Amino acid sequence: MTLLTKAEEISDVAFGFMGSKALFAALHHGLFTSLADGPMTAEEAAEATGLHPERARTLLTALAALGVVAVEDGRFANSPAAEAFLVKGAKYDFGDYLRLQVDRQMYSLLDQIEDAIANRLPDDATGSYADWFSDPEEARLYSRSQHAGSLGPARGLARRVDLSGGKRLLDVGGGTGAFAITLCQAFPDLHATVVDFPNVATLGEAYVAKAGLKDRITYVPGDALRTEWPKEQDAILMSYLFSGVPGDEHEGLLTRAYDHLVPGGRLLIHDFIVSSDRTGPKLAALWQLQHTAFTPEARSLDDAWLAEQLSATGFEDVSVEPMIPGMTMLAEGVKPG
């Protein structure tokens, strides 16, 4: 590898935020949705989105360089990935997750990453999800986008785990119920309880009602770390919970889960988990760093540590395997009996 190649790699890392902003801008202006109608010139795309033709050409060129769109004979088209995931209304659309949560909320919080790492965040900085979600509007924006972003992983989980023998699922920190709704749809005998902050629970109840599952999914409003959980659960799910709370809460969460499961019950932990050799996955490592911006006490969670802790808590048949390729892992453990 030449020195120039190494410099190019560093530049790719350093200027990655530009690519992110190009993606967000295209989402905010509905560019991928417009291109779903077929290849367009820059002028046609500008007319469809209301952008200035030259600004549209600049943005489309950046997206083509990133590989998010293709260009041939001056006409731009969505890549297969953009068509599947970034077009409004597509089955796997998670554009709202990117443009609302990641861009509008997460990006601004990254400005405090240096102070968070140095443990010198000012008192008025966003310090936790509890602080953040005490604002109804912030809770609404985050929850709307997170719901869109969680539906795909929820479908993957429903295909991966067999909960057909269970009756009761506890979704700790389950947000607006994307996982609970999807799992209840996949397993007709399953009833779910979701624990999350009051402002989030109110929003989640609306999603549950829309899905026609009010009789099978209920909410317990409150901080999942402090609120009492229902006992005798057949399965407990914690998706993106461990990465959003201080690391010294993890062992307590595992113990509480063990105590609230029936013998033979299963714990499922889905989160940004890196490999124990600390080489990645890259996206998981970056998401962990992002969470540190507002939860400085968060743990850099790795697969070996989590497997050891599950076993030490008393769980059997422990496994930690990739879930979303290159980004998340799913840890499982069964309570003996």
C-alpha cells in the first residue's frame, strides 16, 4: 500500500460527514422518491423536487460518486439499495430514520463528543435518553424515525427466533413498539408488554392501535432502569437498550431479566456490539462512539464480554451472533429449567 493510498483512506474517514450530508439532503428533498419514477436528467430531477437545476446536478453528482445513484448518458437513477431503502413508502424504507433522527438529532449531538470523552459536559448538555425524552417534541421526532428504522430488524428477528411456544413477551425500552408489533403479528399467541418513557409510550400506543393490537400489546410508562417490570415472562427483548444506558447498569439489567423470566424463558439482546479483538465491525464501533456523545458512561460492548456476563448470570445456551450485517449483533440466553 503506497503512502498516497493511505492518505486517501484517511481522507475518506475525515470527510465522511460530507457524504452523510449529501444523503440527508437528498432525503429531505425527496430526491430518491422522485427517481423511483425512472431515470432523470438533472433538470428533470430539479423540476420534480423544486431544486435549482445546478444545485440538483451538484447533489446528484455527489450521490453518484458515492454509489447511491447511478448515472448513464446524463440521466440519474437510484441504485438498488436506494430503491429498496430510501424511497418513501418502499417496504424497507428507513429514510425517515436517517433524515429525522440521525441528521436532525444525532448529528448535532456529535458536537459535544470531545467534551463527553473528556468527562466535561456542561450541565445543560443532553446527558441521557431520560433528559432527551422529557421533551415531548424531541420524543416524538426520535420515536417516529426510530419506528421506521426498527421495522426491518424486527422482521429479521421474527424470522430468526421461534417464539411460537411463548405467551408473554417483555420489550424493555421498546419505544413505539416496532419489535412488539412485528413479533405479535408473526406469533398469534404472543402478548407483549412494552416499558418506555411516558412520552414515548403515548406515541407507541397509537402505533399499536393502528396495527389492531391493542388487546395484545400494553405499555408500562416509565424509565426502564427504574420502573417495575411484570414477571413470569416467556421472553424478554432489549433492543438498542444496552448502548443507550451507562455501562454499570448492564449487569443489573441481566439479573433483572433472569429474575423476571420463567424457567426455559429466553433473553434477547439486540444492539451495537463489536468483536472482542476491537477491529470492528466499523458501523457498530461508530454507533457506540455516537452514543458516548450523550451517554459518556456507556460501555463499548463486545461479544465476548456479553457472552461471559450472560453465562455468569446463569443463562445457558448463550450465543452472540451478527444480526444486521456489519452493524448489530443478537445475544441470546435461556434461563435453565
